[in-house]
Amino acid sequence: MIIQCEGCKKRLKIDDSKFVEDQLRCICPNCKRVIEVQKPKKSPQSPEPSTPFAGNKVASEDFRAMDPTIRIPDNSLDEDQNVKPDSVKRNQNPAGLTIGKKLLFLFVSFMLTAGGILTLVYINVVSSLVYEQINLRTYSISQSFSGAIQQPLLIKNYLLVNQTAASTVSLPGVAYVSVLNKRGIVIAGVLSDNELFDAKFRERVQGKGFPVEISSRNRIPIGLKKSTLDFSVGGQKIHDVAVMIGDTGGEAHIGMFTTDTQKAVKQYLIPFFAFFIAIVLIGSFCFYLVARTISTPIKALTQVAEKISRREMDLPIEINSGGEIGELAKSLERMRFSIKTAMDELRSK
């Protein structure tokens, strides 16, 4: 006999031989609705098939009678249905990511994004600030040096010019100091510690002295009073600033090492990034603990729901947790008790 559940509209099949009376109460396996079935009357035009459900090839499910005295055997299923409902294996592993993994993924994603933003800020902002500071410092030294040698240059006291250049090149970070007269001839050129340059450049300086072509790389254009240029000298990156020496027509060039300044900035950033990584690790561990306090009771409630779906309703739900999870556990316990009470009442009838 084929019937249809009024709740979920699912078509179900029941063996006519299970009717011990004119009426049978059953439970829909899909929506758990109680169904009252009237025993069909035999019709002479429609002879009863010799085999239960013969000729019926529709998709169907069996269901259990609520009366404990009635038992429907497993072989009462349709031939197309080979799997027993109670033998279906339930998936113990939930699909997708767990709450803990989701929280950890969000936290790590946030920290990586923040790290990327900080890296971009360093590349685009910090590097520009460092360059500006190097340029200001070099320009201020150039201005002081040009003011100090203006009078000696007018009277052609080149000895004093060279002495002033030697004093200036001893300042921290200064690579070289050079002076050109109004004809573009280098009248003073002093390098800092030669050991800071590569071996080939040192050999050249020892053989020919100060390389005059360094000063010619960054000449001041006509109509301007200063000029800046970045280039490499002897394996070192140099920031060269040239300024006019008053009304003498000469130029004063100050070359500043940029590599040392950038290294100093990176050394200051190392503790910052180490602190950032420590925050990521500690935060990830804290998020793991928080996620565990959430996922553990949820897993327990999932197991309880699985037991209820298998009609195991004798064990009470005991979840010692507060907040929303505690309320959910109480709701499931009330639901379990209500279903158990309803089933007991139906069995007693």
C-alpha cells in the first residue's frame, strides 16, 4: 500500500499484512509526523498481488509502526531499496571548516593583511622619509661648507679650502667633499675612509688621487643654485648635493653615504617586526583557545542531536556552558524531553 504524508508530501509504502486492526498509526521517517492509516478494502476487480509491493516500482521509504507490538521486517522494503534506513552510516566529520579553523583563518588573514600594509607603508613612506632626511642633512652640510670657504676661494687661498674640506669630510656619513672653481676645475677633493670603498677604487685613488670625474657628474644647471643626484662610487651608493659658493661662481659638492643610513633604519625595524610576529603567534594561540571553548560544546550538542535522530532519548543533555551555547543546550534538552513524552504517550495509546 502506498500513502502520502500530509506534512512533507513524501510517498511512503507499507505492507498491508501489518494491519492487525482496521487502523494503524505510524511515524513518517522524513518529518516524524504521526500518520493514521485506514486498512484498505479489497476490491474484486483488483486482485491482491501474491508478493507484497509487486508491480510497484516507485521510490519509497519504509517506516516503523508506533505501536510496539507491531514490527515491520527489513525485507518489507521495495526491491529498488537495498539499503536499510538504520544501517546508513552517518558522516562524523562536518563538511567545511570548523569554527576554530574559521576564527584562526580570519585572524591570520587580518594579521597578514596588516603586515602587508605595514610593508607597503615602509616601502612607499619610510623610504621617502629616509631619503628626505638624507637630502636635508647633505644640503645643510653643503651650505655650511660653502659659507666657510667663500672668502678663502675669493682670495684663492686653496690651502684653507682644502683644510676646511678635510674637516668637513670627517663628519658622520660624509663620503667625500670637493670644490670646483668658476672654470669647473677641481681645486679641492677629499675622500673619507678609503676602506669603505671597493679594492679597485682604492687602487685608483692611490695611483691618481681624488677622481675628479665625481664632481662633474652633478653640475649645477645654469640659472639654479643647487642640484642633487644619486649614483654609485666604488661600490657605495652616494647622494650628491652641489650648491653655489656665493658670488664666486664655484660649486661645493658633498657626497653622503646612503647605505649606512638605510641599514640603520632596517636595524630599528627588526625589533618592530619581531614584536609583530610575536603578536601573531600569541594571538593565534588565544584564538585557538577561544575557538576550542566554542567548538567543544557544539560537537557535544551535535552528538546529542545525532542520538535524538536515532531515537535514543533516555540520556539527558548535560552541557555546562553559559551564553548562547548554554541556551541552545537547554532548548535541545526541552525538545528531547517533549519528544520522549509524546512518544511515550503514543505508545501507551
